[in-house]
Amino acid sequence: MSVPSPTVQLMDTELAPPPDGGVEPFRERWPEAVGSLSPSRAGDFVSCPLLYRFRTVDRLPERPSVDAARGTLVHKVLEDLFDRPPEERTPVTAAAMLEPAWKVLVEEEPELTTLFERDGIADETALAAWLASCRAALERYFALEDPRRLEPADRELYLESMTDSLLVLRGIIDRVDLAADGAIRVVDYKSGRSPREGSEARALFQLKFYALLLWRTRGVVPHRLQLMYLGDGQIVSYDPDEQDLVATERKVEAIWEAISLARETGEWLPSPGALCRWCDHQALCPAFGGTPPPLPEAPASSG
């Protein structure tokens, strides 16, 4: 397999990632692109095409959740932890960073406070219990690795690359480690529990997507992909090769072709399953007796 085309590029790491549901700034850099796809939106379509439509075409609002908020808060603390000198990267420091980081998130997204209200009144007991669960996730992180011995090459690294079919792939990698011999490790934090045996492939798809981006932008296949599950203190690792990434690109292209067909036909079929219990859009879903809203005249072309 040949080295990826040099026409692709590594985007400036200070470039703000395009928000899901906002303007498509990638078009300024890739005006010929047919659209864009992120691993999360690709996962949405694979799980349920109708969910993809609700999130990406209709751009329907969704309520904040305690699980998503926990993930955001824990990610922020772990990202900011590496701004500290190595000797300060301790469980005590991380625990002390938790509440200030929560205040920052609430300032940015005031609606998060509604997660811990009862009849419009702040429920301090519920908030304290939730912060304790975040603290427990951070403690499990320190049981998995010692950040005092690490100096990540990148954190929250945003990458873009365009395929031969003019599809822009984009994603934000939690952490990239670079060994002395040049080997690259991609690390993704998960605040939930590790997948059951036999379900790892779906979890690893996101990391293979990131590995594909790194390969297409830097010409190097990451040595290791690592998922750190802080809900139960487990690590899932995978060592990819070029054939894995070629297969991943083909899978992503196939997903995009299916998305494009759904756009052309207007057929966004629901896919009922276990994840439906957490879906905000059951009232609009035919699988639950609902009716989707009329399709927008000019649906978005990214995911």
C-alpha cells in the first residue's frame, strides 16, 4: 500500500472545530467537498438513520444529560491536568480542579444547571452526588496510568482530510502520545463502562476513524489505539495496520453513500433498539407512533 497522497494537510491545531449544527467552515478550506463526516455522526447513522436526520438535517435540540455532562467535565479536567507541571499531576490536584471546571462549563452552558434542579429549585444533594461520581472516574484514571510520566504531543487535536471522493473527514482526538522512536498512540477517554465482550468493534470504529485521519495527514499509521473506560477502570487497545485503515475508509465511504441516498429519497428509517431508551426524539419517531417534522428545504451536508 502506498503512502497517502501529500495533497492532504494537517490543519492548524488552534483551529476551532466546526460546531455540529452550525455553519460549515470546512467549505472555506475544501470548496469542492461534497460534505463532511465525523465519527460521532457516522456512528449515529449506523445506529439509526432517523437519529442522524434529527441531529444533522433537522438539527433538533436535545436535552443535556448527566452522563454527557460527566464526560465533558472529566475530559476537561484531564485535558487541563497536562497544563500543570508533572509533579502536580496527582489525584489530589485533579479532584481540586473538578468544581472550578464545572463552574466554567456552567458559565458556557447555563442550561446544565437544570440537570440538578427539582421543581426549579437547585438540588445541592444531587449535584454533590454527581460530582462524587466524576471524582470517582478521575480516581480510576490514575489507577490506569501515571500522568506525571507523560507529555502528550497533542490534546484535543482537530484534524481534517478529504478523500478521493471529495468527502471531508473530521474529528477531535482526546490525546496523541509520541514515543521516542516516533511511534504514535491515540488515546480516547470514556467516562462510561467498557463494552461487553463482542461489542468492542463498534467502540473501536471511532479510534480507527481518528487513526485514518492521522495517517492521511501525517503519513504515519498509529502504533496503538487506546480506549480508557473510566466507568469501570478498563482499557481496550488495538494495534492497527494500513489494511485496517483502508478498510475503515471504505466503510466511511459506504456510510456516506447511504447517507446521500437517504437525502435523495427522503427515506430516513428508524432502527429501534436498546439505545432508544435514551433518545430525546421518541415523540417524533414512527417506531413509537410519532411523525417526523417536514424535511428542511436545504438540509445540511455534513455530519
